[in-house]
Amino acid sequence: MKIVGVTGNLTRPSKTRSLCEYLVDQLSEGGSSGHCFDLIDALPGLGGTVWRSEAPGEVEALLAAIEQADILVVGSPVYKASYTGMLKHLFDLVDAKALASKPVIAFATGKAPAHGEHVEAHMRSLFGFFEARMPARFIYALDQDFEAGSPGSSLKAVVHQVVQQVRTDLVA
């Protein structure tokens, strides 16, 4: 099973990347392969890509990884109550049928609790368009959910619940 994580990060290190890596590691237990990408891995080519047919190699490689994933993990830091615009641009280039029925764990990291429901609604809308399957629980992590930049124990417990739900859904 191939697990791909993508974050809307334009910088590293980040809490969003740390949570993505933790999610991918948890999903990869049992022999699955997993890899995390940040948007910074596809820059500057991503910003200049208008049409998929014109995508430079690093952008096409990221798009192919997303489309070929068995499970997709997508996270973003919150910007103005949503995910990053460049993350949306990336998914605008993904084939509209590529994620149909695939499990997608979407999450966000932010500083204010009030942004959580907004970014969740945006991500559910995006992945609903693709007809992907999202778990019932959305992960929204605040600064206090991390310890020294890594997921803290309460956040790890939430991740465990979501990973278990995805695994159960895969078997069903």
C-alpha cells in the first residue's frame, strides 16, 4: 500500500510537516510505503504551472504521487481560515477522477480554535469534489497540541483514532 502525504508548507521545519510525517508513519506500519512532500518541493515550478501538460518534472512527480497513492494525507497551515492557496492550485492540477473512493486524511494546523471549522469545511468541499473518502473526524491541531515541534500525546491519540477508522474502512 502506498501512502503519500502532502502539506501546504512553503517553509521547513513546520508543525504541519511534523504532523504529516507522524500520520504517514502510523499508516505505514505493517509494511506499507510512505512519503511526505511539502509544496516547497514543487517550487518555483508549481506557481508557474497553468496547465498540467506544461508541468515541470518536480510538479509532475508530485501530481503522479498524489494520483497513485492508495491513501492520501493532506495538511496545511491555516491562512485566513483556509488552507494555502498554493495547495489549492496543486489540487487544481490533479485529475478530477484520480481520488474517487480513495481515503484522504485532511488536517490543518493553526493558532486560533475558531479557524478549525472553516478550514475543515474548505477541505471537505475540495475532497468532496474529488469524491474521495474522508474520515468523520477532522484533525485540527493548535500550537499547544505539539511538544517541541512534534505531536503531543493528546494529538497522537486523535491521530490513532483517525488511522484506525481509515484502516477499518479499507477492510469493509
